[in-house]
Amino acid sequence: MTIGWAVVGCGWAAGDMCDAVAAAEGARIVVVRDRDLARADAFAARYDAKRAASFEELLEVPDVDVVYVALPHRLLEPTAARAIAAGKHVLVEKPMALDVAGVHSLAAAASTRGVVAAPVFELRARPIAEEARSVVQSGSIGEVRAVRIRTVIDKPQSYWSTAPWRARRADAGGGILLMNAIHQLDLLRYVTGLEYESVVADIATLHADVEVEDSGAAIFRLANGALVSLTAAAHSPGAVHEERIEIDGALGRLDLPDPSSDTAAQLRLYSGGAWSERTCTGAGAYVTFVDGFLDAVRGVAQPPATPQDAAAALGAVAAVYRAAAEGVRVAVER
């Protein structure tokens, strides 16, 4: 059985995902929709698909089983909700909704309709993530005690101007934390199995003329008492491949490099008094993620990320915003 896909939002972010869908066995992009008609036409030609004149028309295409939603953050939840109401499975770009309640609403609607709803957290589908999870669960580094997350990037100013919605709080919901750090927050939770409990934090807009934050710092406490320090910067001059995670355990340490760097397949492990590197190979993250989602649609597996995962990651970011606004430690909602 071939699973037909509809794509809503044909921007840059959708490219890797759609390439993976096109390459997947038993999947086909049937129809696409974007307000930019030229961009939609280019996508339709690229994947030999139809261009829908409206979202309503897209939902009426009979071969569509899955709706992939890759829109500005403000539009993710309402668009996914309409697709679910039409009986479609949905794959939704992070953060899935602008608040935790919205994520739970999508999960409840999907459960009622008997369809799969999942967020896109492709980092957890990288071979290095699975290896890191195995290392932590094996006890090689002992109990997790401290973590350092660096979301340090040197984005061009055109990042904001080429997609103006990113700069508006009402459309984006947040800046560097919601756009980027949320991926690493989800990945840490996936690797360690530990929940975020509380946070103290501050955020600022220091470099760009935008409504959302381009800088931030936070200290989370995990469920086991471990501390996580997060440093986020959208415009750190000269920063290259500095989105990293370092995990200190009672017995050792585990370093996950920037997922976009040339060393992304090299996991660094300090155990038994010595450093070593583990080479992690496998299919690309998007290919693996799409394959896992297709298995969930077929009813043979859980999706690689669930709405509960989205709620936990979004809750962590939302708690940072609340802590920064109130100047106190706040609990993390999930």
C-alpha cells in the first residue's frame, strides 16, 4: 500500500523532509499547497505532484493519507487540527503548537479520530543519538549529574528578512530558544530519559531588530536533581558548528557534536579513565524519521516522536520564557 502525502508549506524547511518522503518505500507526495504559488509550483514539479488551489481542495484529494504541516508556528496547530478532523494523519514541524495545551489538544483529537499525530524532531533519528542513548542506559557514564547545552549560531541578518514571520512574536512564539534550542532540549530528554522539572533563566534581544529573543541562558533541574546549563545565541560572530551537548555522569562523560558538523558521526566518550570516539553510521536522520513515522501510520510501531515529546520540549522552552519574565524559578509544564 502506498501512503499518499500532502505538503502544506513549501518553504526551505520542508525540503529535507520531502526528499526523504520521496525516497521512502511505499510513500508518495500527492499534492502540495503554499500561498506562494511559484514556490508551490516548483515543489509540485520537483515531486511530480499536484498543486492545490486551497487547503480545502488539498484535504479532498482522495489519495492523501498524511498531511505534513510546515508553516509558521502560529499556523501549525490550527492547520493540523483541520487535517485531523478530516481523518488525516499529521506530521507537524516543531513546536507543533504555540503552547502545551495546544499540543495536548492535537493529541486528544488524533486519538479520537484514530489517526497518528507527531512532531518533527529529526535529531533523535540520527545514529549518534541512538548510540548516545545506549551509552547512557548501559550505565557507562553512571548517573547523569550535569549537562551543558550550547545553541550558539552565527545567523545572517537575512534569516529574519527572508521569512519575516520569524521576527514577530505573535507568529513565531519565540526566537533562538523555540527555533533552535528546542531540538537539543528534546534530544537530551531522549538520550537520558530524564524530564525537565524547573528552570531559572533570562533572555534578551541584543543583536537583531526583532520582537523575539536572539540570546538566552537557563539552568534547568532534571527529575533526578541533575543540572542543565543552556547557552543560546543566534548571532555569535564567527560561530561554526557550536550546537553541542556535553553530559557529565558520575563515572564518565559523553559529548555529542553539532549535528551539522563534519564530525557529527563521532561520539566522544570518557569512561574508564580514557577518552574514546565511536563512529556512528546509518541512514540520514530525515530518512530514518520518515520511515519510523510511516511504520506508525501502518500501525506497526510508535512514531519516532510523539505529541507528549513535543509538549515536554515546548514546556521547557515556555518555562524559560516565564522564568525570564518573572525573575524566579518556575516549574516546567509538560
